[in-house]
Amino acid sequence: MASQTLNSSMQPTDVYGGDEVSAIILDPGYSSVRAGFAGEDTPKSFVNSHYGVAEGGKFMFGDDAIHNPLAGLEIQNPMSKEGIVEDWDTATQLWEYAITSRLTSFKQSDPRTNGLNDDTKDMDMEMEGVEEGEKALEEHPLLMTETAWNTTKNREKSIEIAMESWGCPAFWLARNSVLAAFGAGKATAIVVDVGASTTSVISIHDGLILKKSVQKSPLAGNWLSSQIRTLLNSMDPKVELTPHFMIESKTPVDAGAPAQATYRKYENKITDSFRALEEERVLTEFKESVVQVWNGPGRLYSQNPAGTTNVDYVRAQPGRVFEFPDGSNQMWSAERMMVAEGMWDERAPPYQAQGENTVTKAQTLPEMVRASINAVDVDLRAALLSNVVVTGGSSLVNGFTDRLHNELTAMFPGARVKIQAAGLTNERRFGSWIGGSILGSLGTFHQMWISKKEYEEFGANVVEKRCK
């Protein structure tokens, strides 16, 4: 068949009907890569997106490798702060590791030695033992997720890697916000996705993104970490952030008392990037157990009917204790709500490091929702507000959904605001992966795949025509 241009109304020339083999769903993000088989409820493979570069230039993937304090281990990330791939060579290796270390093995193995009982250290060796000519995914169609603002060049590169490097029989590229809506059982929704590096608010109608409604801001998990870091530095006395790997032993101390710990000595220099990654783990624990969003009514710094501010009310409430890895601990009162307030109210006093940009009103969550809603047709607005889907790991901060509901109810007084936020931690963290798992396992989806034959006929640009 002669090469021809493909318009989106044409039926695919070759339908891929791979019923007998599970598709693989790959959902890469700035903080982690999720991969697993379609039809399952959580991804089997969950790999940190950061990778280590050892002194000899060897790349190291996976938690076991990157959290090991080796001399000169530099920690890097192939994704940009906006969740778009910057370093394709490493991203390809990272994703291949995520898939082959947990999901597919190149050779059929005895079930007694299927890897489930292996020592995970052996996994780094597995990828090196791949026979020449054998490709990672020859038997599995691949459904991959992307951000709503992904570039055409990057989309074409994705299908190129899947078809050329991995030998996939079929491929599909889906927007992660659309999949998050599908995962919540909605085809029309406004998706609030709070990830590690980016928060986005996107309106979706009948499974399609409304392009003008796409709003994104950097006020996400990493921004919250930098707020906490500055809070710790501004405390009197200053709270030292010592990561777990530095501590050999510790003695329990009273709240507010200085730490009594024995520190490990490393002969070789530990890199700044490694230390930052380990500090981030402590900040994540702090976020999960201490930080809370003031859930209303009103903003944290606004007056309440008693004539005082809500901050004064919070100070009178019991605080939360957090113990750092070195054993020092203290009670956190209003500060634990102050660090997150900038997400909602640009007038909140910022805890920001030198050189960081100040928060603008347009970057706050309520304003992003307002801008997204205002960008769509008036007739759709009521349907969108009654289907607000909340997803992303950083949306699990205590009190987040209550605050979002209060803000939106105050902003759209006549509308019926209904928030869909999964109660299970995994469902919120893996929202778009779960949507992909549902989509990839539907019988009716099998006619959607871009087959290898189609790719060979129309080239990489087929992904632009087909995956809207």
C-alpha cells in the first residue's frame, strides 16, 4: 500500500486485536514512574524517577541503588520541572528498567525462579544480560501517559521508542488528566492534579481536553518541601535537617531539647544532589504526618466572627509532634498550616528561599479552577463543577479536599460543587495509571491501538493524528 496521509476521520488500516496478551501501562512523572499490566488495580512496578550516576559514569536505577551513599554518586532526573522528558536516552533506560525489572522477563523462566523471591540486588544485572536482537516488549502493546502540554516532537519520540527500540506490536498515547477522570468513572470532569513538580487544573468534556482550559502552576509537592525547608531554617533555634543515612544511633530526648545522636562518618565525599534527595525523604515524612491545610471557613489569615484571625484559633488547638531522624522533636502548631497556605492564598506570608519567585494570584488553586471554568462554554460549567476529580500524591495533604470544596463553594455560590477524591492513598497517587489500566483492558479499546503496521506506513506523525 502506497504511503498516504492519514486524517483523523479515517479508520485505521490494521486493527490490533491482542486479546490474549495484557497491555502494559506506563505512567512516567517527575517523581516516579508507574508501570503495570492493564486490568490490575495498582501498578506492579513503582520506580523513583531520579537516577544515580556513579563515578565511572554507570547509571543506577531503582530505590536500592539511588539511596545507597556511594562516593561521588550524583542524583539526576531525566524529566523537566513541568513533567516533560528532557533527556531521552536516560528516560528510555529508566522506563525499560521499570518495565523489565518487575513486569517482563526476556526469557521464559521456571516459576520457582520467577524473581519474586530473588534478592533485588540481582535486578541491576538483569538488563545487562539481554540477548542481542531481543526486544523488551515484543509481546505487549504499550499504553503510555503524557501531560496535556506535551510537545509534538516528544509525542513522536515516544512512539518511536516504543516501536523501534522496544518492538511493541501496538501503542497508544493518552493524556494523564483524561485517564485520571476515567479512573474516577467520569468522561466529563475538571481534573485537579497536584503532583511533585506541577499542579494542573484541566477541564475535560467527553474524554477530550478543552485546550483553552489548561492551567498549571509550580505550587505542588516540591514547592511545599521548599516551604518546609525554609520554615525549619527560620525557626529559633534553627532545626537541623539531618537525613537518615547520616545517623548511626540516637537517644530519645524531650521535645525542644537538642538532639543526642551519633553520626556516621563517610570517608568519601557525599554529593550535594544525593544529600538533597535524602533530605527530601524526611520532608516527605513531615508533609505526610504534620502538614495540614486550613480547611475553612475563610482563609487562614482572615478574621473570624470572634474578632481574631484563624491563626490565633489554630494556635489554641493541640499541635502535632514530629521526630526528626536525629531524635530531636518538637510540637508544630500553626506553622504546619502556614506552609501550605500559599497554595490557596497568595497574600499568605511566604516561606521562600532566596531567589524563589513569589506566589502570584493566578498560581493559586482557586484561581486556576476559576480560569479553567471561565475558559469553557457556559453550558458545560455546571457539569464540570459537579465532577471535580482530585488526583496526585500531593493532594493527600491533610484537609486538602475540604478546603477545595469550601473555596469552590464560596467562589461559585449558585453551583452544585461535588468533589470526587479517592479515599485510598494508592488510588489518589496512581489515579492516571488506574485510568490507563481500565482503558487498556476494555474490549472496545482494542480497535484504537496504533499497530506496528500503521506506524511503518504513516511514520511517527500518526500519533498526532490519532491520539487527540
